[in-house]
Amino acid sequence: MCKTTILAHNENITIAQCNNCKVLNIWRAGVLMNFSFEQFNAFCTATKKLCFDDYLEIRPDGKEVVILSTPFPDISLVFTREEWQEFFIKIDEALYMKRIYELVYY
């Protein structure tokens, strides 16, 4: 059985890793994203370069959002400005804690 280590957590997002499986999970608002450690690093590098205002779209209800495509054409991730900021705060925290665990346990 996998032992999960929580790297970052708040009421909206949990980022956890399994060292045995080399899988990292992001739990967010009804969505579970699974990454290998390498995929997670690539995802972070690619998305952290994005500026919310450069990809701004307006939902039918008038709210500003960014829509991130996934490898599945019918599934996208949608973020409000606040969710976007919160998401990357937790990503940074998870990257930091992942590195701490690597230094302590390897």
C-alpha cells in the first residue's frame, strides 16, 4: 500500500506524493490530476510562465477566467484570478516541500 505525503494543503487544494509509485497528485475542486515527478516538474515549469491577463477569457456569467487545455480535448481546467494565484502558491509550497523531503530521506 502506498504511503502518501501531503506537500501542500488548504481548503481548496491538496498536493500529495507517493514516493513508492513516484506519483504526485493534485486534488482540486472535483478534479484529480496525477503526474509522475518529471511530469509535475514540466507542468510547473510550463504553467508558471503563464500570465493570467495574457490568457484571460470571459465566462458566460461575466467572470474572468483562464482556461488551461489538457491532453484530452474535451477536458480543460478553469481558474478565476483568485484560484490561479492560490493554485500557484500551493504549487510553490509543494515544490519546496518535495525538495525538503528529497534532502531528508534520500
